[in-house]
Amino acid sequence: MSSASSSVRRIAATVLAAGAVVGAAALPAAAQDRDHGRHSRVEISRVQADSPGRDDRSNRSLNGEWVEITNTTRDAVNLWGWTLRDEDGNRYRFDNLRINGRATIRIHTGTGHDTRTDLYQNRRDYIWDNHADTATLRDDRGRTVDTESWGHRHH
């Protein structure tokens, strides 16, 4: 009987050891998955800082200046309280807006009627410097989510 109980102990030890190895290998992947969920992948995908044509401050020209924000995840993200800023401190604050998964929205400088894909800052002057500027997207806690710079003043 002692050989039977010693065989059971060896099998149990082997099973426990194998479980520990599998558990250790799975831990980093699970931690990475949890970490990925905390960081939304909403990003500045494109910037049109220099509107096409003459800069005559017409609404058409102002709306030719824009920033695109893309949600690269599958899940919708509520942008309520998020901000988009330039280097001079001009700020656009998002209202209760949900951006669907894998969707892009465009934030125009001039006036217009907001839709699911186009938002308007309702400004009467240009925001983005044609030659050098930085667009900064921050979440509702003020944490920088993404930046996009162009020209010689890169930070």
C-alpha cells in the first residue's frame, strides 16, 4: 500500500507543478489584457492645419481646417469631458459624444451643425498654425491620450 500512496503523491505533485507553470505563463497575458482595457485607443489620426485655398477667414475656409479623431478599438468610447488643444491654449471640449468602435470623427474649426461624423468648434478665427503646432487630445481626467505635431516646434 505504501507504493500506491507514494504513486498518488507523485502524481499529485506533478499535477500541481504543471498547474503552477501554466498559471505563471497565463498571468502576464491576463495582466496585459487588463492593462489594454484601461488605455483606450482613441487617437488623433489626421490633421488638416492649412485649409485649402486662401486663408480669408470665411466659414468655408475655417471648416477646411480640421482634426480627425479615430477610435481604433471595437468598443464605443464616450468622449464627454475630453479636450482637444493647440499649443496656444485654444481648447475644444467634447460634450456627451460616443464615438463608435473603428469610427472616425472630424472636428472643424468653423461653424456648422454637429453630426455623428463632423463636429464644429464654432470659431471665427483659425486655430491650427499652418507651419508648426501640436494638437493634444486629453481624456476627462486631463491625461494626455495622444498628440500630433508638425513643423519645427515638435515637443
